[in-house]
Amino acid sequence: MNLSPTFAPVSALDRTPDDDAVELIRNGRDELNLAEFPLSLIGDCPPKGIRMLVFEDRIRDQATGEVVTRRLTVSPSDQHGLPTAIDEDVLVALVALTRKANGFTNRVVPFTRYQLLRLLDWPDKGQSYRRLEESLKRWVGVTLYYEKAWWDKAEQAWVDEHFHIIDNVSIYDLEARRRKQRRTGQVELPLSTFAWNDVIFQSFQAENLKKLDLRVYFGLRLAPARRMYRFLDKRFYRRGRWQFDLREFACEHVGFSRTYDNAQLRRKMQPAVEELEAAGVLEPLALTERYLQVRRGEWKVLFIRKQEPPAVAPATKLLQAVKAELVQRGVTPATAAELVDAHSVERLRTKLEVFDWLAENRDPRLSKNPAGYLVQSIRDDYVPPKGFEPAAEREAKKRATEERRARQQEAQARRVAEEEAKRAAERAPVELYWNALTPDQQRELEAEAVRTADPWVREKLAQPKAGEKPSALADAYRKAAVERLIRRLLLGDDPRK
């Protein structure tokens, strides 16, 4: 007999009303050292025999004028292995969450897994929660060894630093959080937390950061494109045109295999380049302009930041848009220009909205000359007709209704979860008692439960005829009788005495 309690699905454990993923995407940040070298594999699985990642390049130190060899070694734990491109996405999301949570003032950051899934745009499924936990554990186990490759902003120098990027992670699921609530009596359930290592946290506080448009970053499909975007976005802060040694850029800063020859590197990298061109990050270039051969066996790659079109003043843009809307509704361009010059944008927008409402409701006032009515309503400032409701008010009402419905659904889900947790807690002693019995003892207890049950229950539990299976209802009565007997035994009220 199965008396196991039923638990809530994993995907419902971390929902919180304070979900600001949209705001996070608009205001991403990237730590400059983390954008310089890859921290993970470019694919999902390491090549055979690869147990750690090493990236290095040579630069001229602007302070000393000397050429410095910078090297990063990424060493994983044996249990969780090397991080992948997906894990690097999670790391980017954690930086964004830190800015939102405390503005980089505390290395311990509260979060919910559901909040991270929203930011990463992963499906709200158990598999996503498990993959996220795997990533967090992996970052706790990874050790980074920077040799003359960590920029100390306070010292203005390249230094050696060796550290775990995340010191610890505490994850609370719904049941664990409720157990702590019952134990401590606290009203608010605890959130999950992670703690940055002090080295990277000091870099955060030294403002060794740059803005990162997460809408662009998470909108890129290819992992090499995302990695190139972070690296180039850092470089484009200084100037809009950069030329790199092809092998150094592709292998040491994007993460392609050093076993590829130059032709293979160009083929592997080109899809990511094209995705960055399509996203408006890079100026499109012909292959002969993008890849330049210096000499036999040596190639350069050229990147030019996409130039924004000349900015149009917001007010001018708005007036042009209103003029276009008037023309769309039949007003001549000359009359539309006259109206835009003579009246406020607010009046024009309001009359356009009223006009559309009248048209939608087939109002007879528009039957003869719709454009003429629109022009005259603007010039004479007609009063809105009875029954008209501005779109802003309709939208506000709709939003209020949706928010109220969402609160009701959330409250209902919370009540259901609390009831399930209560039932599970009540059934736990019964489960323990039942599972401690041998199969023979379980059969004896079940027979005793039927014998001592109320007469009407025993009638429902009458043995089925030969060849018939017990009905689902009879099985439910039998389980209830067994549970009732166990509760009496646990209370010391043994009906068999």
C-alpha cells in the first residue's frame, strides 16, 4: 500500500512577486576581467583528455611599456567538471542580479531560482531548475588562476590572483523554507543566497565594471557570438575599430580549439560574426575586408562597431509620427503639417484616438467625410463623445484586472501549497509507522483495521467476488481504516486490548 505524500512540482518553489527581470535586462553590468578571457568551454562537452582550460595572450603594459604575458587557467572540481557556455550565461545573470539586489554593496546576494530563469529566458520546468543548480555548484567548485591577467583597479596593475569565483550557495526549496519558518517562527520565508569571492567583490566595489546590454547578449543564439560580444563591447569603449591577430582572438578570447588551422578558424567564427552583424553590433564587411592575410600563416581579423544613425530630436520624432498618423487617416500632408504646427501633441493624440474609436463603432458622423471630421475636431477641439474611454484608462483598468486576477491565483496557489504541506506533515508519522512494518505485519495491521472499523465501513470493504478486483472506492476506505488504526496506536489507544 502506498501512503507516500505528494509534493508540489519543483517549478513552483521559487516564485516571488518581486520579479524584476525586465529591469535587469535594461541595466546589465559586466566585470571587466571576466569579459577578457573565456571562463568556460565553447561547447557542451570537453574534448577527450582536457581537464582544465588555459588561455593566454601578450599585451604591452601601458604603465611600464613592457610586454606582459597574461594567462588564465580554469580548473574545475572533479565532481562537477568544466563550466560550459550555459554556465557562463548564468554567471552574467548573477552579476546583473547583484546590481539589482544591493548595488554591489554586499557580496552575499539573495535570489530565487525562478527570478534567474526569467532573466535567462529558460522554460519554467524542473529540468531548468536542476540545470541551474548544477551550474551554481559548478561555479563553487571552479578555481581561477590569473597570472599577470587580473587588473587591480586600485593598484592600476596586472596582478596574480587565484580564487573561487563563488564561495558558497544556499538554496531553499519550498519545503525547506517552510520547515525553517516553523522552526524559527519567522513570518517571511528565506530566499536562496550566493556569496561572491572577496577578490571579485572588491573589483565590483572598485567599479571595475561596464554596462552590458543583456537584451543583445541573451538575444544572441550562438555561444561564440555572446562571448565575442562581451569582449568587443569592452574594447569598443575606447575606439570603434579594432584589428586582432586571428589565432589569438579566436583561440584565446573566444575559446576555439588551437588545433584548428587559420581556414578552419575563419569558417568556425564567421556564423558568430554574421549574427553580430545582424544584431547591429558590427558593421557588415566582405570576407576579404574582415580577414586580412599579413604573411604566410598569419592572418588579422577586423571589427568595426556599427554606427548609430544620426539621432533625431525626440520631439521632432514625435511630431513626425503624429503627422504620419494623420496622413494615414486621409488628411493631406499639407493640412497635417499645418495641424502639427498649430496644436499640441496631446490634443492631436486625443483626437486621433477619438477618431479611431468612432470608426470602430461605425459612428454616422464619419460617414460622409471622415478626414474632414478629424481635421475639424482638432481645430475646434470637439468634446469627446459620450461613452468614449481613453486607451490609457482602458489599459489601466485592464492591467488592474490582470493584477487582481494574478494576486488571486497566487493566493489560491499558496493556500493549496499550505494545505498540501499540512496534510504531508500530518501523514508523516503514519508513513513512518507503516514503513517500519514488515509485509506480514502490514497485512495483519490491515486485517485488524478492517475488523475494528465501523460496521458501515466494513460493509464497503466486503471481499469482492471471485475474479473481481477491489473497487477504487473500497481501496480508499481500506487506506482510511489503516490510517485511523495507526493514529490510535500512536496515541496509545489500542482497540485490540
